[in-house]
Amino acid sequence: MSQPPYPPQYGQPSQQEALPGCWWHPNRQTGLRCVRCNRPACPDCLREASVGYQCVDCVQAGQQQQRAKATQYRRAGYGARTVAGARVSQRAVVTPLLIAINVLVYVVTVVQAGGDPMNNNDAPLFADGVLWPIGIVAGDEWWRLLTSGFLHYGLLHIAMNMLALWVLGRDLEVLLGKVRFLAVYFVSMLGGAAAVFAFGETNTGTAGASGAIYGLMGAILIAVLRLRLNPTSAIGIIVLNIVLSVSIPGISLLGHVGGLVVGALAMIAMVYAPEKQRTAYQVGTIVVLTAALIGLLVYRDSQLSSELCALYRVC
């Protein structure tokens, strides 16, 4: 019996046992294999996995499956959520859109007013959209409650409001999500308009997004308390703005306070609603607040109608 003069060392293949070639590089012999598909692969074609090494094809297939599962997971309504139940997002979309609409309306009023940016309230669009209680009662012009929230007196007015909307809206939109943020914004706008209509001067025009913006201030305060952050800054900003509303003539304190209170109430439902019935509580709160404000508007409308009838003897 003959034996090879130099037997192979332990773990080294003999000349008769040639290593297989890499699946992607057949000219490269390798003793490594993918733990997923078991195909031979050279080190350049393997990637480290949680257990062993996987080939580049298996890694790509696994990433595609993971993305598909993540998409199905999100579409089913699951995934990372904020305390308000919104899906986590890093980009605000609604806030820039609202700013663009306000700026566009302002530009139109400037053009209609002959290009004067400080006296744009002379524009016909401004006259038809400003919050004027007598006009609402006498002419049933209820659209003024909404349109007045997109009109501004002069360049400084819109600049200050849009800056505040940008600062407050970005964080709140990320926290609330687009739909909830719009709900808080518009119910706050209605709250400010209802306060002016119910308790303000009947023959004075009021305009501006301040009611909605103060509603966002109230919402920020509630969010800070819910997240257990230091509320000193939020409270200081609100107090400062209320003091300015009182001390500076021509500013609607009623519109600011009305928006602030309604926005805070709406935000309480957004961040403190129980998780299992969160959506129902949030929708229900917005509906109740809207119904209460409409009731206040209807009641005040009947009062003003009676006053106008007694004053002009025309009913």
C-alpha cells in the first residue's frame, strides 16, 4: 500500500478535494458559504449578518422584504406615534401652506388697494371678508367668520402673525399630525371669531390670524405640560402677548383670548385622550367645541337681530 509522502495538514483540502468557486466569481475558490442560501461566496461577496455571513443577493432580498413589511405595518395604522396619536414625521407641510395662503390673500388686497402695502384694508376683498358683526347679522354674511382669519391690516401685521405661525406651527404639526393640527387651528380661529362676534363692538371690523395663532399658543402650553417639560417659557410668551394685546390700541383682545382658550381645550383632548379610544375622544371634543361656538354665534345673532329691529324698526 502506498501513501502520499506528505499528507495534507489538518483542515487543509487535498489536491483531489478542490474548493468550489464563488457563485459570483467562479475563478475564486472559497470555503465560505452564505448562511441563508448556502451558496459558496468569496469574502468580497459576503456581508456580516446577525448570525454568520450572508451573500449580497440575500442581503438585498432581506432589505426588500423588510421595507415591504414596514410599509404594510404603517398602512395598517401601526408604527411610531406621538402622544397625540400622530405618525412620527420630521417635516411640516400644512404650516407653510397656511402661510402661503395668508400671504397670497395679502398680496391680492395690496394689488386691489392700488399697491399700497400699509393700506390694503381699502381693497374690496378686505371689505367683503372682514369680521363685521352687523354685516353678518344684517346680510347673513357668515363667511366673514372664516375669511377674516386670512386678512391682515398692513405689512407689519401679517409679518408678525406669519412669523408666529411658522415658529409655533412647525413643532405642533409634527406633534399632532396634519389633520389634528388643522382641526386645532380652525377651531381656534372660530373661537376667536366667536368671541369677537359675541362680546365685541358690533360696528367694528376685525381681521387677522391671531385667534388661530393664540390657539396654537394655548396648544403649545398644554403639550409642554403633557410632555413634562419646563412650562416657564410658554407661560411667559402667553402672558407677554396678552399684556401687549391690552396695552396696544387697535388689537382685538377678545379674539386673542377666545382663540387661546379654545385652542387649549382642543389640545387637552389631543394629548390626554386615552390611547384605546383616542380618535373618538379627539373627534368628539372638536365636534363639541364647534357646536358650542355655533350655539354662541346663533344666540348672539338673535340678540343683535332684535336690537337692529328695535333700532331701525325693520325686521
